[in-house]
Amino acid sequence: MNNDNDFFQRFDTPSSKSQTKSISTIIVACIISIIASILVCSLFYSFTNKNGNDINSSEVAKTTVNQTVSNPNLTQVSLKGYSDTAVYAANKVLPSIVSIYVEYEVNYFGRTQMASGEGSGVIISEDGYILTNNHVISSSDSSSFYEVSKANSVKVKLYKDDIEYEAKIIGSDEKTDLAVIKIEKSGLTAAELGDSSSVQVGEFVLAAGDPYGLEHSVTAGIISALDRHMTVEGVDYTVMQADCAINSGNSGGAFVNSQGQVIGIATLKLSGNGIEGVSFAIPINDTINIYKELIENGKIARPYIGFKGVDLDEATAIRNGLTKGIYVDTVLENSPAAEGGLKTGDVIVEIDSQKVETMDQLNAVKNTKNIGDKVSLKVYRKNMPINISITLGEE
């Protein structure tokens, strides 16, 4: 048939071949095709079987490799050690973390209603003393629209305990944003305190607290920086920075190291669009003398001079015909400064023969003194140096 001739002509160019030869050629081609098919199938089976064996071998090898922890290159990518550290630290510190619930009054244009807040705290003694932030239990604030009272009620919930315990405010300190409260219960698990002076940038840190009422939550990260100096709402802080998440309610909770030791009290965070993982804690070493004095006296007694000053840099001083130092902006009435003769417009350059150029430097020297001590201030008044003796009062 023409169709058959047309088909075979694609392979056989000569048209004069005999019928017998054409049939022989077809038979040979078929045999070759069969043999080729058999070879291809054999090769495919061999390859597939070998590849399967390789995959199984690879999986076995991979499993074996992951289980081999003696290789230092593998410890860098293994998460088991990190996970074990977080689990250990959490289990150790959580029994020492409390949730704090506060009620206070808000006065709107003479109309009073109750409001509530939440925070966290760290148990520092078996007999019920708890360290937290001042702003957790002292919500006093005011504006032209409202006024917030101090806490009317403070209640505490312990780890794995649904009972709400009434807490008494033992003492608070606005300047360090620390406070101590107490519940009447013994046998509590006091937190183990670490040494915040030995903390290093990059080391593991876990934050434990009560964010948004989610009691006894933990987040983890690393220490991002140390000795950050910040001023928030008139309060000066020296804090450690971390990237673990803290939120409203974490205040007063703990920053914890890999040994489950408390190394800081969570107190601040940055928030806003584009800001993530910037949290701060008061180093625990800085809290020890404060909470001990709060327990003993209910307040922090600080030496007091009684003036408001402005740091005067060299350019500003020259521009105004003054000396670089601390410009006395206001002298408070009936203060040690007023009694000693300090006047508005004076520029302080020394305290007890130590040169000072900022209020922070002056306060650092002043705070090493005791109430009742006398200090000597060297000031420039109308560009003339004079010495003023001041007896430190109690703030």
C-alpha cells in the first residue's frame, strides 16, 4: 500500500530494494529494538536500585552524623544544647516569678472610677518579699484631663497557684524604679541571683514574666549591650539591653542567664513602627542595696542639695560669657543650697575639689556622701570664683 511505502521510505532511501531484503531489514530492526529495550530496562532498574540504596545509606549516615556530638563543627548547628539551656533556665526561675495585679482610681473631671494594671515580680526571700518595678505598683500620674491614684490594692499569684494573695507595699523608689512588696506566706522559692557585672554581650538571656496577663511566660535572646544610659520621664537608668521580647506586664520580671540566675529586672522597652526586640533591664547588682534599704526603712534616703541645674557646654558658655560647668537655674526654697548661699546664675565647677561639668557627675560625687555631711562647691559668680559650704539634707 502507498501508505506503507511512504512510511518505510523515511528510513530506506533506495527504492529499488527487493521485497525480501526489505522484510529482512524490518526483522533485523525489530530484533535490535527489542534488544535495545531490554538493555534500557536493565540499566534503568540498576540505576534506580542503586540510587535507592544510596539514599538509604545517606539517610543512615545523616542520622549517624546528627547523633555524633563530638565533632566541633556539628555543635555549632545543633539546637539541642540551646533548647536544653532554655528549658533548664525556665524550670529553675519560674517558681520564683509572680504575677502582680493592681487596682487604682482614675479621676476624670471629678468623676472617679476603678482601673487595673498588671506586672511581674521576683521572689527574693522565702518569707514573701518580692522585688518589682516602682511603676508597677505606683501608677500615680496626672494630666489636665485625669488623675491616677497610687495603688489601692495589690494582689499576687504564684507559679502554679490560682490563689490571689494580698500584698503589702513595703517601700518604693521612683529614682531607681524599684519597689518591694510582701505577701504573708512562707516556704517560697527565692530566686538565685547572678552577678550582673560578669554579664557579656552576646550571652544567652531569658525573660520571664506576665505579658498581657499571660502568666509565667518566657522569651529568649541574647544580651545586646551593657551600660546603656537612658532618661525616661525624668528617671535616669543604667541598663542592660537584650533582644528577647518583653511586653506590657513583663515589667518587674526577670532577665535570667543560662544558669537560671536572675541578672536583671525587666523595666523598659522601645516600641513603635519598625522597632523589634529592644528591651532593657536594671542590672541585679544595682538593685541589692536598694531593696535591702527598702525592706529596712521603706524608702531610700539620699543626700540632697536642693537646686536645678543645666549642663553648660563650652560653646554655650563662651556664647553667654560664662564658664563651662553646671549652670544653677533654680534654687529651691528652704533647701541646703539656699541656706548655704547658692544663687541662680552661679556656675558650679567643683565639688569637694573634684571637677564636675554635668549634673550626673555632681550627683555621682554627692551620692557617695551621707546625709548631714558638708560639701564644698567651687562656683563662678559673675565670672569670679568663690567657695560655698553646704550641709547635705535628706531628699
